[in-house]
Amino acid sequence: MIFLVYLYLIKIRMNSFFKQIIIQTILRHKYKRSRLKKNYTTYELAKGYREFVISSKSNFKDFLLITIGIFSASFGFKGFLLTNKFIDGGATGISLLFTALTNIPLQYLIISVNIPFILLGYFVMGRNFAIKTILAITGLSICLATVNFPNVTNDNLLVAVFGGFFLGAGIGFSIRGGAVIDGTEILAIFLSRKIGTTIGDIIIIINIIIFSAAAYFLGIEIALYSMITYLAASKTLDFIVEGIEEYIGVTIVSSHNEEIRQMIITNLGRGVTVYSGKRGYGKRGEIKEVEIIYTVITRLELNKLNTEIEKIDPNAFVVMNSVKDTKGGMIKKRPLKH
């Protein structure tokens, strides 16, 4: 009995020892360009461990959502769209169109068509987003090449509706995981900042070109059914991401407002507006002055913002509102150093 207790105590000490080594390694990597001392305080180790746990949970959640998105999109492709030569909008539509015309396997075209969008995403959205997108698109390509899905139906209307449903769900889950398997939105965000038009207008123009090409090469009937596929996919995508529009206005009330403000400016490259306000709390309704932070981000950045806020202040009061469009201000993201 004493021996078992002794082994248990050794296990606790070993877990604490390895935990401390992991956290010190993370902190050294995080502050490698600074002149901080190598011996960290208990508070720094505890804070580092907490950030490590939050990041691990967030990364696991992203991985799970992207994996679900990959299999959903693959089922939409192979179970409905490919055998009936229907297409969708965006980069997936371009890939499906070339597959229908050339018989090149879709898994190769998915990667080839999205390479320019991935490179653009690196400069527009950042390195982490680009890495996740590379993994998501590679995973989709591997799934298309190795996993066999049954051809569910040959009814054109059912193919258009449910093929679009599963494809849109796949794209939506990937976005929820912080990546995309269709790079058209990245191009739309980039062009909207450069030429001042809305993201929706750019996506419409791109899809008009794609469906016009489908009508010319594949026939009017297939092009019309493909438009139904696109509508089903886009509505499903909006549902999966909870109706979030292109831009999200975020209001943050926190006692750590300065740290959050610096995080938004430094990590996200976004501008912030700080309001001086008052908040009431407690049974007697005590009034306390507080600074309120407001920023506008794209829906692709929402996942990262929530994770970073949780690291700084898990009790922060955060309100998110859909923003149809924006003009002026600091919406244009400044270049970040990676």
C-alpha cells in the first residue's frame, strides 16, 4: 500500500515536471525575440499553461470541424455532383467545370485551382489561416482520391439541392474551423479592399462568369441546375456559420481592455475604436466607468479573435453584430510581420 502511494506521488511530480518543461518551452518560443529572463515566475508559468490549454482545445476543435467539412464536401462531390456533371460557384465550380470538360480527376484540380487563392490568403489573412487552408484542401483532395461514396441519385433536382447542401455544409464547417476549401472569398475580400466594391458584388460577378461558361460548354439545362446547386450551397453555408455576414462588428467590455486592444492591433492587424462608458452590476446597480472596445473583422477572423480574447479575459463581455458592408476607417488590414 505504501509502495502504491509512493508511485502515485512520483507520478504527480513527474506530471508537474513535464508540464513545467512544456510551458517553459512555449514561453521561450513566444518571447524568443525579447530580453526576458529565462527563469519564469509561478504566475508566468500558470498563465503560459492556461494559454497552452486554450490553444490546444481551440486547435482540436478546428481540426474536428475541418475534418467534418472535408467529408461533407467529398460526399457532395462524389455522391451527387460529379456523376451528373453539375457544378457550383467559386473555385469548386471552376474545378468541377474543368473536370467535366477534360476528365482530369477532381482531386488534382481542387489543389491546382486553389493554389493562387492560398498564396493570396497568406498575405490577406495571415500565415496560420494559410496553413489551415493548405491542410484542409490537401485533406479534401486525399479524401476524394481514397474514399468511395455511393452515387445516391440521378434525379437532377435532388442532385442539385442535396449536392449543394452537402458541399455548402463542408465549406461552412471549414470556415468555422478557421480555413476554407473554396478560395473565392479570399479573392473577393482582397479585391473589395483594392477597388472599393462590396464582397457580395465581386462574388456575383465571378459566379456569373462561371455559370456563363457552364451554359456554353455543358448546356443551358445543366447550367440552370448548377445555379440551384449554388443557391443551396450558399444558403447552407450561411446556416452553418450562423448567418454571419462578410463583416462582423465586435463590442468588447473587459477589465483587461488595454491588453485586448493591443492584441487586436498587433495579432489581427485591425483598427479599434475605444469608447468611454459606464456599466452597472451587482444587486444595488453600482456604476463603474469602463473603456469599451469596438472593432470590425471578417467572419474568417472571428474564430481567432474569440480564442485570443479567452486567453486574456475569459469573463469579457463580447457582443457580435452582423455588418452588411463598411466604408472607410481601418478595415484595410495592415501588413503583419510573421
